[in-house]
Amino acid sequence: MKSYDYLIVGGGIIGLSIARELKSRFPETSICIIEKESDVAYHSSGRNSGVLHAGFYYTANSLKARFTREGNQEMTKYCIDNGLRINKCGKVVAATNEEEFQGLIELKSRAEKNGVELEWVDQSVVNMIDTNVKTFNKALYSPTTSSVDPIEVCQTIKDEVIKKGVKILCNTRYKGSSNNKILTNKGEFDCSYFINAAGLYADKIAKDFKFGKKYTIIPFKGIYLKYAKNKTDVTTNIYPVPNLKNPFLGVHFTKTVDESIKIGPTAIPAFWRENYKGLKNFKLGEFLSILYYEAKLFVTNSFNFRSLAREEMKKYKKSHFINLSLKLVKHVDKRGFGKFMKPGIRAQLLNKETMELVQDFVVEGDHRSFHILNAVSPGFTCAFPFSRYVVDEIAKRKSERLKLVKDNIS
């Protein structure tokens, strides 16, 4: 029987960062991360855009707003301190018409409430940032938005926590929980506290502990298309004005850490949780469950799911995908785009009672276990401050339980 003070399932950026925070606060505790894949950051943590967001998309009372600004600063410092690559290329959010310009006004308002640096710039200033950006009237410029290599970051955190004594067991798949024991394909584990940071499967694991009952994960496939012609036609991140009623930011130009250019991502409804390519990783139970909820969303048309699904499916057509991006720039070579890049899956939480996509972080837990049910974008940016929050919440729940026990004894 393997026994630890803390057992974390999930070797993505959140699981790694929680282990890092726990070791920082409680150096003597024993911590183990179990990961079903052969290495960490195998899924969304290693397949995301690599953009460190600034924090102006989110309403002021949200956890995302609270953590993104701090996370941007901390992750930027972490990369610099550890000699990791970072491209401080900034971001321009451009409008194409008057209606979208009103969206820029809302984003500027949110930035001010969140204490995030975001500047109004006219076309002449935009030209100084990136001559290729096309905007209506004015645009917004975020100087603190950067790009990093997410796998490089995760591997560095992995090495750091291993040096501090954290055990990371890969190829170790969570199978269930029984009599306070965690069951895996590598045997049973005993732990004083269990932390669920399993991303795409966090909702299923949470239900083993009687949490997350009103939620389910609906996966969305994100695909990028590389601009293969050169690395110079775009010099900054260029984003459209998003529909703030859903959590997706629309097709945009990303300037990567190595100066490459890509457009994307899609937000295509997926039919099973690891629906990356073809029928690989197909699971009938997942397919039927997800199809049920997607059909329900289609019938009820919650958050305009019908039009979202139709528009996203069109993006499988390369020419349509490219044309969407052209609205943001004055000129790029349509023939300069290469192949679709490695896809990622967004583990998007759905509230089954309201049939709405949950846009903020969601956590549940007690004195024995804690479950990160929703940590989607900008979860990578938020990882460090969010992990402090998680450890604070765990400490609070354990303290409340201890107080209750003492009160009952007295």
C-alpha cells in the first residue's frame, strides 16, 4: 500500500502547481501526483495556445478576473527567473464595425475594474505596433500579453517539484475509490487528502466522492492552423472582439514563443473526451452521454448553441477558417497557410440544471477531498494564484472539520 499525505490525480499545469504550492507551505508533507499518460502536460496543458492572458475579458467579481492579472505577472517572472522562452509581443483586440466597437468599450471597462493595463490606440498607433492590423475606428492594446511554450513551463515545474520531493507516477490511471483507498491500475493508494485535478475527467472522478452532481464536462475541440510562409507578416497577437456570452474568444492570430504565426482556435463540439483525431480513444459511454447533452443544447438552443455548433463545424473547411482570420489583417497570403496543427480539447463544464456553460472556475470539496471541476482558459495563466486559492480552501475545510470534531468532543 502506497501512502501519502496528499495524492493528486492529474499531471497538468494545475496539478503540478498545486503540488508546488503544497511543498512551499508544507515542506515535510509527502505528495504524489498520479498521471495516466506517459508524461505530464499531455492534454490541454500541453496543447493550449501558450498565451499568457492579461485579464480584461472577465467580470470583476469572477475568480478568473482575480487570478489572471496576478497569474500573468507570476508566470512571466517564473519564465524569466528560470531562463524559459517568453515572447512579450502584446495583443491587439480589433473591431470590424460599430457593433464590435461597443464590445471594445465593455472590455476596456472590465480592464479598469480588474486593474489591468489596456490602452486605447488609433490606427496610427496600431501601425506602430503591427502594420498589418486592420481595425474599425480604434483598437485596444494589451502590453502585458505574452507567449510561452506551455510544455517547457510544465516540464520545468515538474523538475522543480521532483527536486523538492514530490513523487510523480506516470502511466498510473485512476480507477475508483473504495473505503478511503484510491484504486489505480498500479495498485491501491492511501492518502490523508485527495486532490482531483484531472481536467477532462474531473467531473467523473468528483462523482465518486459525491461532488459535482449538477455538472458534466462537454468537450470542445480547438484546432490551430500554422502560417507557414514566414514569421514576419504578423508581429503581435491579433484578436477579434469576442461574444462575451460564451467562453470562446474567436479565431485570432497568435504569435508564438518562437515568433511563428498561427490562427485559431476552433471551438468545435467534440463527441467524446479525447476526440482528437478519427476514432482514436473512442468510448461508447462517453459518446452517448455527450451526444445526449449536445442534442439537448441543440433543442433548447441554450447560449445560441445551434448557431455556435454550425459555425464551428464550418471551420473544418480550411478556406473558411482562413477567411475568418483575414477580417483582422490588411494582407496575408491565403496560400501561405500550412497544415492543421495538433488539436486540443477544452474541458468545458456544463451546468445540467441551467444548461449553461460555466465561465468561471468551479471547485468543490470537504476535509478529505478537493475537486477542480472547471479550470478552463485562462487556467494556464492563472495556475500559480489559483493553486494558492486551492490550498487555502483545503486548509479551511480541514480546519472547519477539526473544529467540528473538537466541539463534538467537548
